[in-house]
Amino acid sequence: MDHTHDADAARLAALGYTYDKQFKREMSFWGNVSLGFTYLSPVVGIYTLFAASMTAGGPPMLWSLLIVGAGQLLVALVFGEIVSNYPVAGGVYPWSRRLWGKKWAWMNGWVYAVALLATIAAVAYGAGPFLSALLGFESSVATTVISGLIVLAIATGINLAGTKALSTVAMVGLIAELGGALVVGVLLLVFARKNDLSVLFNTFGAGEGNHYFFAFAAAGLLGIFQYYGFEACGDVAEEISDPGRRIPKAMRLTIYIGGFAATFVCLSLILAVPDISAVINGTDVDPVGTTLLGAFGPLGYKLVLAVVLVSFVSCVMSLQAAASRLIYSMSRDKMLPGHRFLSHWNDRLDVPPFALLVAGAIPAIIIIGSIVSENALVAIVSFASLGIYLGFQMVVLAALRARLKGWKPSGPFTLGGWGIGVNILALLWGLIGIANIAWPRYPELPWFENWLTILSAIVVVAFGLLYMALRRPHDNSPAPHGDACHA
């Protein structure tokens, strides 16, 4: 008999969760780390936003990765303490439910679910040009959409195979992405280096006409968009044994390993870019492609693209896993429309299949919709990162409120006397990140485009508030809520 699993089940029961259907705890510790790493995906983040960040702030944009990494580590420490106390599937939703209450939990879960579904669509769509290039297709909206749907279908298929398959493929993704990133980075530094380290302190004229701080803040979106994924380790808390001890450690390792890989990939690209000035002035609009093709030739470039695509598939897969567990967790508490359908459990697969299918179908609809209206896709994607950060900070704020009302974390991992200080710093950091994401930077555009990120957030929050007022989903379940400071 596995006494560890018995203890985990007893812990869930003590927290008030005695569901008939429960996940098998088949995810290993390194599978959990891999899930967070492939969600964070340094290759996806750096390769996707390298050109935009270089154009905005020049090579010093590298330092944003260190700054944001430190800020997000604070958030990961707070999350680690919470999940150690409440090792329940679904992450931000059950955490907010216990720390604050059922209404706050509904809004936190709603905002985060929409953000995750939008992010899945954005990453799958972003994979389109890379798959098209690998297969030799001419890049177009149609090929990008088809390629994105292929990536989405592969990721959905892996998730439907169950937790063990997810854990295994996530580990393969980590090895492929981390190994590929390190190999490509070393080869660039040794054989294709065009610049020395002094360029990291040279803006090459980026941001001229304004204070460089504003240019750096815009370039810093590279780091802002890079460092989430660690929370996915907690989304699958019911699928790993001894989650109260292992998940907080997995979250921190995700930041350490992912941050190192992202910084190394970015550094190697900066030092290998043939003409930095051409990137800054917009002459070279694809510095990643230019650099890799020049360094490795057509065949080598194809091999690098293959590794990049593995990273994209792994990232979509991990995002879907996180989204489906959140949807399932909210649905078993009857918080979402169609909750009977979405909380359905498949005994053979040991996963919630319909929640997974929704995490594939809605992003697919968003991707297909880009054929009709690219502006709609832009609006949805604009909300994605802001929504992730809003979801994070709703948890951080709930934790701070609970501490001030007497909550004393009692899980295996605690911050002790450092807890409230770390919590406050994490909240301040998150507010800075939200402001940077939402800040309107293009006064030459129509006002609604310049404020699109904020407007999309207002629409999502308003719809959630309206649904909550009309249908009162928060009253549907007797599951524990708002009891953190009384436990």
C-alpha cells in the first residue's frame, strides 16, 4: 500500500475535499518541474519577442530578464507557501477561495481562465510561422492558422492520454528545449559571435527622443511575458505525491532553470546578431531568423526550427493542462456554466476530458477567427499576459489580506517571519508589472487601439461581474471558503 498517497488523500479530506473521482498521483517531481518549465518556455518567449524588445530598447533589454526573474521569484515564494497549505487542483481558484472567499475565487478563476485560454491561442498561433518555415510553406495567414491548429491538436492529444503521458512528454520537452537552447547558444557564442559584452550597455540609439527608462520599460515586456509557468506546478497538486513539500520546490526550480535558460538564449542571440543597428532602425525585422540562418545555414536552421517547435508544442500542452485543471476545479464546485459537462471524469484516462477539450476548442476558435478579424485576435492576445498577472496578484492580495487578519501558513513549506515582507514586495512588484503591460505606448494610433489591453481587461472583468450578479455561481457549492484565518 502506498502510504504517501493515503496521507495525501487524508490531507485533501481534512481540507474538506472528498470527491468520488480523484486524480492518480502519477506525476513525478521532475515531471512537475518540467510542466512548469515547458509552460514558462524560454525558447518560446525569447524567440517570439526578441525582435520587438531589441527594437524598443536595444541590447540592455537583457537586464529585464534578471529584474523580472527576481520579482516573479517573490510571487513564486508566496504561491509555494499557499499551495503547501492548500494542495488542491486548480491553483489560483481554490487558493483564493480559502484565502478570501467564494466571490473573490469566482472572479480570480474567471479572469485567469480567460487569460489561459487566450495564451494557449497566442502560443499556438505564434508557432505557425516556425512550422511553416520548417515545412517550406510560404508564410501567410492561412498557413499560420493551419499550423497553429496542428500544434494545438497535438498538444490536446497528449493531454488526453493522461497524467503519466503528460509528465513524460513534459520531461522530454524540458530536455529537448533546455538541451537545444544550450547547444544553440554555445554554438552561437563560439562560432558566430559578432559583438562583445560591451553592447549590453549600449542602446544603439533605441528610445531616442525620450528618457531611456521608457524604452527599457517597453523592452522589459520580454521579461514580463517570460516569467510565468511556475504556477502550473500547483495547478496539478492532486497529481503528484507529497505536494505540500515538492511543489514549492518545483516552483522555485522552474524560475531558476527557466530564468537561466532564457537569459542565456537571449545573451547568445544578442552577441551573434550581425547588425544591431539594423534591428533598431527596423531594417532587419527578423533578427532571430537572420542570426540563426547565417550561423547554421539552411540545414542547421531547419534543425533549430525543429527544436523550437518541440518547445511550442510543450508550452501549449502545459498551458492546456493548467487551464483544464482550473476549469475542472471550478466546475466540480459548480462555478461555471455547463459544470456537469466540464466536471465529467473519465475513469480510463483519469483526466477530465471535456475540460481538456474546451481548453483546445476555445483557443482553436480564436485562431480560426483571426482569418475573419485579426483585430479580434489582437484584442484577445492583448489581454492574455495582463490577465495572467491580474490572476497572480489577486492571489497575492488575498494572501496578504489573510495574513493581516491572522492567517498563519501551516504547510510543510513556510516563509516564517519573512512571509509578510515577501508578500508585500510580491504585491508591489505585480502592480508594477501590470502597469507596464497596460501602459499605452502608441499615441499615434487611434485611442481604442492604444488602450486595447486595458479595454480588453475591462470587458473580461465586467462580463465576469455581470455573470456573477445574474447567476450567482459562487452560491452553488458548499465547498470551504474564506476560512484561512480561522483554520
